[in-house]
Amino acid sequence: MIVVNGLKKRFKLAKELLNTTSSSDSRQREGFFHSVENVSFSCGRGEVLGLLGPNGAGKTTTLRMLSTALKPDAGSIEISGQNIVKNPLKGRKAIGFLSGTTGLYGRLTARENVEYFAKLHGLKGRALKSRCDELFTRLSMGDFLDKRAEHLSTGMKQKTNIARAVVHRPDVVVLDEPTTGLDIMTKQNIIEFIRDLKADNTPVVFSTHHLDEVALLCDSVCLIDRGTSRFCGSIEAFKEVGQSGELNDAFMNIVNQGSLHV
Amino acid sequence: MFEVFLKEVKELLRDRKTLFFVIALPIVIFPILFALLGFLASKTTFEAEQKVHIYYLANASLSPDFEQMLFYHKSFRPYKGNEKFETIEALKSAVKAGKIDVGIEIPATYDSQVAGKHQQISWHVVFNDAQSINFVYKRLEKLINKFSAQIRSTRLEALGAPQKEHPAILKPITITKVDTADKRENYGEKLGALIPYMLIPLVLMGASYPAIDLGAGEKERGTLETLLLTPVTRTQLVLGKFLTILASSISCALVTVSSMAIWVAIAGGIGVLDTIIDAFSSVTFTDFLLIFALLLPVAVMLSSLVLAISIYARTFKEAQNYMGPLSMLVFVPIVVSVMPNMSLNTTTAWIPITNVSLAIKEIIKGTVDHSAVGLIFVASALLAGALLMFCIRWFSKESVLFR
């Protein structure tokens, strides 16, 4: 289970933006851009949580904090009771991260890419081989395992990336817009991957702009707007608060209301 | 850290561009380039030496002896045309028009001047000096000096000085040079300054290409973020990358030096470059080890610096833009080391790169002060350590990693 509570993150403004008084964005103040002001949500075992929000809402910053790439200014992130803000190394062992823009090492083969990350996560010997073989079979990677990543198709790359992200059997999987720019076949791989994780009882935090994917996969949603979580709850509750049976309309209504439903 | 290092080396060895710059360029291209330059230079010199110059001697009838000397010289041939160039202006025009290579004007008053015995005579030599290799003036000067010596001898005899006393009159004191510097020291002074010019930029070149790939390249490909999410500390990541860059940097220098040594040996085998081989024959294996030991902290310094730059850059191109000024920055201290009166002492031993450059020269000369080398090693190692620490700190900064 992952519990996120009161996350805050601000970035120093670039010099050229410091003296801009005309900015209408209330998040620009005191020489800082307050990217995330107050984000809280939780995601239990076997649950898929959709992280929604307009562009620039603070979703990517939130996910970067979840993945320990960025350190929050305040707040806590607990995975199975461990505060990973205080112990990021433990957090990295517990999280599997995948985004639409994640790259692979082009001059390494698909197998070498996955094995490299397995080694960095401390797997070795027989344990490493059996885990990798299990993933290669499950993701049907046999045909391209020994091809260099630079020569793989987008679908093959995405499968390799999935294997890389979960090779260490993470407790939580974080996905940042994983289907952006992908064709239907590759998108389907991702959807199946998320379903497999759900079947394995792994909590999945899934950021996306595609509400059809949310309807298809998610049990609950967290809507972030202007750095703050406006809504957290089940899909049904989301539609109820958003006063619409359609996710798109409910989304627009909650953003326009501007009030908190956490 | 070891896993990071092994993976980076594997990737590096599969990168044709880096392999080209670090291995192929030093092994094949540099010797070919030097050989080509040497061939072209010797060809140009040979052609210049073989060239026969067409001359015109104005007022030739005034000095038939000199006319004869010039006529029978193997490198000169008289102008065969019908035109006359009896003034300096006419000679200039003829040279410019390419009708002659050189014109010599004997003054119309030559007869009276030579007879006057106490007068200095002025001749004019007209030629085009805007050529890098041009033997015409030297040859003519030699010939005129020889002719002038004949006149001097006649005048001295006329003054009552017998032929055998002429050298004592003309040059009462002669100097015999007794040089305490041996051949190694002499050649070392000249060649020793060139070695750092070659080695230190090579160390930088060997570090730059992989550094760009390992820092900015990872950012651009989107692999850095995934790497940062593994349970490997930032220090281990930096050290893994740093060791790869260092290995490449040292390999580049070693491969080049070995390649050059082999090519010099081959050239020596066919009798070329005897002087260089002779000069370096007294440089011992310990000296080479000492040079290598001094290059190590320089390689550490430059590897840390290029890695820090590459991590800061957002893209491959941005990193390449930063590397350009860095190469200039490295050349400045090397140039300082070859400035007049620059020598290795307790002050210069603290100037980064200049100190190593000076020490390498002294090692080649065989005059190195080993305590100064120790000081250089301490100074360079301290700076290298500080830069490496900076690199690790830099790699931990969110504002640098997520610019």
C-alpha cells in the first residue's frame, strides 16, 4: 500500500521570471514556483489509482517525488509503512517506475538492458536469471531478446521497459503517461501489463490524460489541479461529485468548481 | 559502482564514434597524418632545392668575374629573352611578371667604387620573398659573399697584409662552444615541450567523448531518470561513470603514445628520425612511468570536469558547446609552460597543468627535481579530488539533474 500525505514541492524561479509581477499563476510567489502545494492520496493492494489533472497541474512532479527522483519540501510518502522520503534507497527498491518517455540503452540488447537494472537492484546469479526468464516469457520477448535496443520497434522497446521496471518485484508501480504517443498494439501491451499487476495485487499509480483508460482500468482517481489534490475517491464518487455520468464532464466540473473533495 | 562501470565500458566499446576518436584516430589517423605532412614538407623542400632560378644581371659587363660565377652555378640560369631590365624598377616588373625569378643590379658606379678600395659597394637583389620555402636569396647571398671575400682579400693584400694573416685580421677572436648539456638535455629542451602539447589534449579528448554520452546523452535519451530510481547511491553512480571516462582518457593517451612509439621505431628502422631516436634513447622506463603517474591526476581532473559539464548540459549538443571553450582553457596552461624563463619550482609546481607540462619537459631532459614532482603530484591530486567531490555534489543537485 502507498499513502501520500501533504506533499509540497517548490522550485526556484529562473532570474528572468523573478521580477515578473504580471503573472496570473498564484503558484509563482516569493521567488519560487510552487509546483505541488498539497497532494494527498492512497492506493491499496490490487488497486489502480488514476492520477488526473490538466497540463502543468503538478502530476509529473508528484510522480517524481513518489519515485524518489525529487525530494519533497514537506509531506510524507509511505510504502508498506516505511517513509521513503526519509529513506529514499529503500523507496527505490519498493517502486517500479515507467513513463512514456523512458529510454533504453541503445547499444545494449533487450536482455542486457533488463539484466543491468536487475543487477542494480541487487539481483544476481540464479535469482537474476530465473526472474528475467520469467519476465521474458510472460512478455513474449523471445524474438528480440538479443537485438540491440536501438534496432527495436516501439512495441518491443515498451515491453523491454516494462520488464526493466518490474524486474525487482516492486511493491508499488508508478506509471507516468505510459501510453502517450503509442500505437494501438503497444497501448494494449501496457493495458495488459496493468491488468497483470492488478491481478498480482500490486498497487498501481497511473497518470494519464486518457479518461477512457481510466474507465477501463482504474478503481479510484485523484485529480490534481494547480498543485493541489481536488478530489480523491472511487470512480463512482468522482462522477457523483462531478455531477455527470461521463468522466470527461465530471473532470471539467470538478476543475471548474475549484473546491476540495478529499 | 562496478556494475555501472562494466555496463558503461560495454556500451562505450560498442560505440563506433567513441572507438574512432579514442582508438582508431590515434592508431591510424595520427601517424598517417604526420607521415602525409612529412611527405608533403619534404617534397616541397626537395622541389625548392632542385629549382633552377632564372636571373637577370643588370650592368653585367661591369663585373665579368661575378657574371661567370653566376653563369656556372648549377642553380642559376640566365634570362634568355630579348628584353632589358637595367634598373631596379624594371627588375621588379620582370619578377612580378614572372619573366625572371631574381634580378641583381650592379651599380653603374661599380668600377670606380671597387677601384676606390675604401668604399663599400651596394648591390640590389630583387626577388619575391613571400614564399615559405625560398632558397634563391640564400644562394645568391652565399655567392655574393664569396665574391665579396675575393675583393676583400685583394684589398687586404694591397694594404700589405699577406694572405695567411687575413683570418687573424678579419676575426681576431674565435669562439669554441663547450656545452655542459648533453644531447638528451639539448633535444629534451626542444622536444620535451612538445610532449605535453600532445599528451594533455589527448587526455582531454579521450575523456570528452564518453563524458558527453554518459551525462548529457543519458538525459537526452531519457535513461538518466531510470538510473536515478535504482537503489544505487549518487556517489556510486558518479564513480562508475567517472571511472569509465578516466579509463577512456588514459587509454586514448596510452594508445597514441604507443602508436607514435611504434611508428617512430619503424621510421628509425629505415634510417629516418635518427636524431629523435638518439635523443629519446636515454629516456628510461622509470621516466615513462613518472610521466604516466603525473598524467593520472590530470586525467582525474579533466574527467571530473567534463563529467560535471556533461551532467549540467541538457542535451548532447549543449554539452559539445561547453567542451569547446574547455579545450582552449587546457591549452593556456600548456602554453604558459613553454614561455621563456618558465621553470619548475615550488611556485609553478602549484599551477595546474602548467606544473605537469613543465615536469614532463624536465623528465625528457633528464633534469627533473624529484621533490618537485612529489609536490606536483600532491597539488594535482588535491585538485583532482576536489573536482571529483564537486562532481558528486553536482550529481546530487535536483536543479542540475532536472534543469
